[in-house]
Amino acid sequence: METAFTPLQSLGGGVLIGLAAVLSMALLGRIMGATGVMAGFFSPTGLIDWSWRAALIAGMVSAPLVIFALTGSRPDIAVPVSSSALLIGGFIVGLGVTYGSGCTSGHGVCGMARFSPRSIVATQVFMVACFATVFIIRHVVGG
Amino acid sequence: MIRLLASYCVGLIFGVGIIISGMANPAKVLNFFDIAGFWDPSLAFVMGGALLTTALGYRFVLKWRAPAFESAFSLPTRKNIDTSLVAGSATFGVGWGISGFCPGAAIPALGMMRIEVFLFMGALIAGILTARLLQRARADLAAAN
């Protein structure tokens, strides 16, 4: 399935992601990483620790609704993979980000922005692994 | 209360950025990684914009004595590059390539109320909890020896 190249929208969205990361550090003193936020959400150290994570996740989940309210158009996505790919992929992502201590937001944006050697290695590894996986699925197995 | 409001706003701005950028759209994400197919380089602009903004902002903010609503910054302290980091990240990359979703993209996509996102999130949470159990079991085993 072809998708349109959207450099301006993607750049603008990226700047907003960065702005959220900076605000998270400036206001809460924390890395804006989805893996880290979720890890503490499912095994919190106390109500205070849990509540800010819940509020942050609520903000994330409400984003499509807020975009709809502001623009009148409903954001939508296309999912070109099967249900079993979503289930298997999701489980594998859960294992990987827990052992790897982060994902695209935590390592790829926040960690890289701090020039953390761990995050630079992690980001290179998951990007290469993802390129290889998509190549194998689409051009080796899928043909 | 102000902390919760700040957290909500951070999550909302992040989520809006994720949706506008196309990060939450698996068709776009997978096409970015498919250089040999319908390559869509948009995601490079997402990463570029996010990374540049964050690096510039951090340079300024991390000079402060403390964040606005907490007594100190909580930054990751580990420095060692170990097997867990590399193997975990490689595993994550494989799962990302299979599904087209990463965690930070799937959470805002939940708000679109699509069954595909719920399937991914359910499996993601199961994976996180399984890894936690395995990590704990291994730590207990190490402590017992």
C-alpha cells in the first residue's frame, strides 16, 4: 500500500513530540518515554507516582478527540497487517522494550537528545532490526 | 493537582504530535522501513524534528537546579551497554517491523477506537508483564544462589 510523503506535517508533528519531551523534563523532571511511563503505570510505587502516569496516558489517548474537536476532521490510520501480526508483534515489542529499557520515544528521542551512549546503541539496533524485519516480511517471505 | 494537569498536557501534546506526524499510522511506519518497496521517508522528518527540538530544549532546561514541579530531575543513571539492552532493542525492532506500532504511537492511537490498536495494546501489555515476571524470577534465582 502506497502512502503519501508528508514532510511538513511529519516535521511539525515531530517538533510537537520534541516539545512534549522538553516540557516533561522542564515541569516533571522526567524522560518522556512511553515504555518508562507504562512500566510504572502497571507496577506503581505509590498513588502519587501512579497518578501522574495515568494523567499523562489520558492526555495521549485523548489526542485524536482533541484533534477532531479543533479541526473537525477525524484522524485515521491504515493497518496493513493481520490480527495475528498485531498480537505477535505486540507481545514481542512488550518483551523487547522491557529488556531494552525503552523504545522510540525514550531511547530514540529523549536518550539520543542527551547523547546517552546506551540510547544511541539501542536506537541503532532497533532501527536496523526493524528495517531487516520489514525487508524479510515484504521481499523475502512475501515476495 | 498542577502536576497532574502538567502531565495531562505533556501527554496531549505528545499524542497530537504522534498523530499529526504519521507515527501512529502503521502503513506509513512500515513504508518508511521498506526502502525496497513503496518507500515513504516522512518518518525521518518526525525523528529529525523531535530530536532537534528535544536536544535544544534539554540544553536549556537541564541547566536548571530543578524542574518546575519536582524537587529534582530523575534521569537514567546506567551507562553500561549490556546484552539486555542490545537483545531487548533488537527484539523490539523485530516486533515493530511485524506490527507497525511502537508503544508511544499505539497509546495515542487508542483514542481512535479501532480494534487493531486494542489487539496490539493487549499483546504489548502481556509482553511487558511477561518480561517483568521473567526478570523477577531471574533476580530471585540469582539471590537464592
